[in-house]
Amino acid sequence: MQTLRTITLTLLLGVWGVLPASAQASEATWQALQAGGLVILMRHALAPGIGDPPGFELSECDTQRNLSAEGRAQAEAIGRALREREVPIEAVYTSRWCRARDTANLLALGSVTPAPWLDSFFRERSEQRARTQAARERILAWQGPGNLLMVTHQVNITALTGSGVGSGEMIVVRPEEDGINVIGRLQAGSPR
């Protein structure tokens, strides 16, 4: 019985030891964002499904996979979290897909500029290299003083960082002479 208690206590202490480190990493990322000069790569908020339906038209939102009510609330909550933490956003670029544009607009962080180089290449794999290179050039050219926010798609973020990302999740990067340095990930909260 004593051995079981010792094992249980050891496991609990191990779990508790991991949680604060994760929270500290998240807090360090928020602090870095408050200082500015970074780029936030954000996947659009929750839009259930994969890809787009047959008959997809970029200019017609009703032919696309769009944000759910939960996704709209998620985008608003993320924008609120960025404002509450006083993260300076100097520019907002977005994919032209409606779910990305809607996310960017619902964040309410400033004017939103549609950018074809942030468009998804999920169906157009031949566009991956050109879009990734154009986005990479924008990231590497960023000098602040505030932060640059790019709302795009999972495939685009994975191509830039080598890491997957969930709906509404953000990967924060620092442009450096030798490339893009990932400094943290944020999931800015749930809808109120």
C-alpha cells in the first residue's frame, strides 16, 4: 500500500511540475507580443469539416466551409484576449477565404487586408511553394514596431513552421536573419 501511495504522489508531482512550465511558456509568449516586432500566424477560427464543398467559389461565401457560431464566438474571444493583454497589432493580413476573412474581421483589431499569398493551397498543391515563399518574405521583412497578424489556413502555417495548428490557434514567430524563429503557441481562450 505504501508503494502505491509513493507512486501516486510521484505521478501527481510530475504532472504538477509540467503544468506551471507550460503556463510560464505561454506567459512569456504574451509578454514578447506586448513588446512588438513579432508575427502571429493564426489559423482561422472553428469552421467544421475539411476542405471546401464541391462547387467552391472564392467570391461566394455560401459555397465555402464557413465559421460555425462557435467559431464566430471563438474569433471574438481571441480578439478580446489580444486587446485585454494590450498586444499591439500594426497590420492584419488574411486569406481571401471567407472563414479567414470573417475571423480577421471578428477579431476587431484594425483594418484587414486580403492577401492571395495567404490563400489555402489544400486543393492547389502546385501553389504551395509560391504562396509559402511570398508569406515567408513578408514575415522576414517585418520590423514592427507592433506585431503583424496573418490569418490563414492549417496547410499554410504547417508549410511555414513545420507544425500543425488547431482552429483559432496562433504560432508566434520572430523574423531573424537566418529565418523564422518560433517563440511560442497560443490558444487565446474560449468564447464567453
